[in-house]
Amino acid sequence: MRSVPVRARVYILCVALTGLACAVPAAGEHPSWPAVALLAVLYAGCEQITRCRFVGRRAPRGLATFFPVLLAGVFLLPPSAAALVAVPGALLARVDRRPRWVRRIWRAAQLALAAWVSARVYAALGGPAASTAPDFPYVLGPAGATVLAFSAVLTALDGGVLVTAERVPARTAWRGLFLRSLAPVTVHGLAGLMMAVLWTSPYGPAAALLVLLPMGVSCWVFAQYHRERAAHQATIRALVQAVDIKDKYTRGHSERVGRASVMIARELGMDDERVEVLRFAGILHDVGKLGVPTRLLRKDGPLTPEERRVIELHPEYGHEMVRGIGFLGEARAAILHHHERIDGSGYPYGLAGPQIPECARVVAVADAFDAMTSTRSYRRARPVEAAVAELIRCAGAQFDPEMVGALARALDRHGWHPEVTADVPEQGGGLPPGPDLPAPAVPRTAAR
């Protein structure tokens, strides 16, 4: 508990007391206690199953809780009783991160509040009557408002805990939270509405439970996808760590190139899938260094022409290493061609202009930018403004002007805060010269 900031403790305590105040009136409202108990047991069971799928890692947003059961309770029960459905499951749920009981209490209070508010909205809009009337489709209006209210409460409370416990700035804490939660809550809300309608139909609760089967299957499929994605991420991390260990001069370079590539891709309006591919491309663009002799990567001083030709093989080495990894997609082309130049004087194949894949043109700009703005053991970093000016000067000959412009605009909007991770020795006589691949324009330090 000592690891939780005081203001976070106060915030969590206030939310917990508010959630308790919402649930206490259930004792005097005489709801259908068998229904409350059954839904609470269902939620607790689904919560355990969902958490077990993601043992040792964080569940993606939307799979952290099995919302259909909670929302079915919202549609079926009075607000105070609906608030009770989530409490047992949240308190008994598996929690990997400490402090565990604080996290359990927080989750129980958050879900209880969200259920209470959304149930009040549903009742105020006439949802219970509309769900049993002959004109059933009209219940979709109240149900939609209920889903929005549920997501809004989760978003508001999540942002608050980010500010108080994680020290996220208030101006950014709530950014994007609502939209990320709305899609899964909407899908689960439709399933919850189906459960509620079947529950009150002549078929009874047994028929309502059948709705959980397809939802469970879909969650299982998504969990499998998440496992595969986590394996991909682990593979990439291992490759990048191997490169960083081998080439100490450029430690951290791969992650920064991935970040700059994402900035360019988003500025160009690429969809999320392509942005992710560009991130992979930036992170893995130098994986071919694993095939280059370590003595060349760590050489102090200029390279001979023969040594330079050996190092210039690293894009082809990298492409061979990743060609069988299907999820990388066009990132493999970026790994192979990120040292091509617009004027055709690059390597390995001397492609020019539009012959160079778009993803490779993005990574080339990100690669050169980070090479110029990172401190290495043999030279100091250039200021961001100077690096951008050099990229602009070389646009049209070495770099695609569109990619350079996109990076410049993204930097103006978001700034650049790199972490210097290379080892910089303290020497009174200045920084020692390091191995470099000179070019008439932007230095090709990133090529090593």
C-alpha cells in the first residue's frame, strides 16, 4: 500500500465509498435475489476464465472484464442490485500486479459505479418497458444510451486513477480512453441486451445463458490472437536486444527509428495496420547487423572500402533473417531497401524514386534523423532543428521529400524526446572517432 501515492489512496477510497453507497439501497428494494446471485456467479466465473487466458501479462482493453454479464444485470435489475453483480467477481479476480487488494477494491468500485449509473440511465429512458413491448426495436435507443453511460463512467474513473496513481498529466490522461473502450463495450452491450430479453421471455434464464457461448468463443479467438501477437513482440524484442548487444554504439537506435517511423506514417494518414507495420520496420531495420563481424561494428576509425562493402550487406542479411516471418508484411521490404536513395545511388540494388517501396522511404528518413540526433561514442548529437534542416537539404536526392515534410510537421506538433542509450565515455581529449560510412549528404552512421 505504501507504493500507492496518498492522493491515489484518497481517490480510490472516495470511489469505493461511492460505489458502496450505490449498492447499499439494494437491501430495501427487494430485487430478485436469485437473479442477482446467478449473474454474480456467472460474472465471477467468466472473470476467472478471462484472467487465466492472460496469466503473466496484461489483458487487452475490452477483455479485462466480461461485460455481457454485467450489462445484462444493468438491463434486468434495479440500479443498486446491478451494482452488486460485479463485486464478488472483482474481489476474487486474479491480479498479477501489486498491491493486489487495492487493485481488486478499485475494480469492484469502478464497475459498481458504472453499472449503477448506466442502470439509472436505462430506467430513466424507459428501457425496461421497451424491452418487453411488442415494438421491441425501440429498446435499442435506451440500450445505446446505457452503453455510452457505462463507457463514459469507466473512462472518467480510469483517467482519474492515471492522474492520481500513475502521475499522468491531466491534459493527456483521458485522451483516447473513451473511444478505445466504446467498441468492446458496445459489442458486449448487445450481447447483454440479448441475454436480458431472453431472460424475461418464456424461454427463461437457461436460454439467456446460450448467448454466452458465442461470446466466449469470440473472446477465446481474440485471446489466441493476443497470444500470437505477444509472441511476435517477444521475437522482435529478442532480435533488437541481440543487435544492441552486438553494436554498443547504436544502443536504443532501433526503438527510436520505430517511433520516428510511426510519427511519419501517422502524419501521412496511414491506417493503424500500416502504422504498426512501419513500427516493426523501424525497429528491425538493422537486424542484419547480426550477420556483420562485430569487429567492424565496433571499429574506432574510418572503414576501408572492403569493410564498407561488408557492412553494406546488412540490409540483405536482415531481409534473409526475417523473410519467413509472415506478420511483418511490407516491413521486410523496408529492411531490405532502407539504404536506397531517391537518386539511385544507394544500396543494395540502386533503386531510384518510386522504385523504392514507400515503407523503405519512411524508414530511411527516420533512420537518418535518429542517426543525426543521437549521441554516439564518437560524436555528439545534432540539435533536432539542424537535423531537420539537413534532411530538407537532401530531400529529392537522398530522401523522399514527402517523408521529410511529414517528419518535420510531426516534430513541430509533437516534439522529439529521445533517450540517449549509447555509452559515452568521458575523455578529456574529446570524443574518439568512430567507424562511419560517409556520404556527400547525410552521414550514414545509422547504416552501421
